[in-house]
Amino acid sequence: MKQFFILVVCALSACRADVSHLHLATTPEPHAPASPYVFSYQAGRAPGHVDRQHTEVSDGSGVIRGAFSYVDPKNQVRTVQYVADEHGFHPQLSHQLEDSAAVKAAKQKHLAAYNRIAQEHASHIPGQAPVAAAPHGSAAVIHATQKHLNAFERIAAEHAAIGAQQEAQRLALAAQSEHSEIDNGQYHP
């Protein structure tokens, strides 16, 4: 067993090679040549009935042009033509989007809130802190707030006392270890 262990150690030490002379240089990967492509498909939920299609063309320079069509839930054909390039995705719709009643109501609510906030900010004098209308607390809220503040102050005082006590102990220990006898590197308490 001892001979096997020595043999393994010798084999491992022989396998270690000095690689400090090797310089690893990273070379940028070459760009793939431009690959223009064209694809198109049509599909339908029923045989012989096409309800969606997509066509896309790329010239290989990074500009992609395409169009897709589908039948919406109201049986209207919707078509989107697009160009995708280094500046983003640019769609053109064949139809005008209409807001639902819920979206219209949400937009009106948002606009009313925006106008209210804009008026509040317009009446603000620069350099002066805005006066916020703070909610008034009930008697129970005021009592709970005061109880919380009292507990916070009590706990903060306790923590300060504990911190002062620990600091005093640390200083006493540091002073004691400065005055302990050390002879020839030996510690003698």
C-alpha cells in the first residue's frame, strides 16, 4: 500500500507542468458572414381556411422587414407590417386601435389626477417646503403612537447603557493586556 501511495504521488508530481511561459491571448470571434433569409407561412384552424400568416425578409445587414396577419375575435383581419433595425422595432398597423370602456375610464381618471397634482405643484413656491395635508389620527392612533415612541426611547436608553458598559469592559481589558508581563515572547498572566 505504501509503495502504491508513493507511486501515485510521484506520478502526480511528474504530471504537473510549468505553464507560466504560456501566454493565453484571446482573439475576437470572427463575425459570421451575412445570412440573408426569407420565410413565410400560413395556418388555419380549419382545413382550407387560412386565418393567420407571417412573412419575413432579411437582407443579412441587420434590417428585417415583415408582415403578419390574423383574424381578431370580431372576425376582422388585422395586419401588421414592420421593420426591425438597429434603431428598434417599428410596426405599422392596418387598423386603428380603439380603447375599451374600462381603458377610457382609466385614462380619464389618470388625467384628472395628473391635472390635480399639476395644480398643487404649480402653486408651490420654489425654495419652500411644500405643506402636506397630513391625515389626522384618531385618539387610538395618537395613543398607540405615543406608546411606541416611549418604548423606543426606553429601549434606546437601555441599548446606550449596554453599549457604554461593553465599551468600559473593552477599555479595561485593553489596559490590562497592555500592562501584562511579556518576557522573551512568553505570555505570563
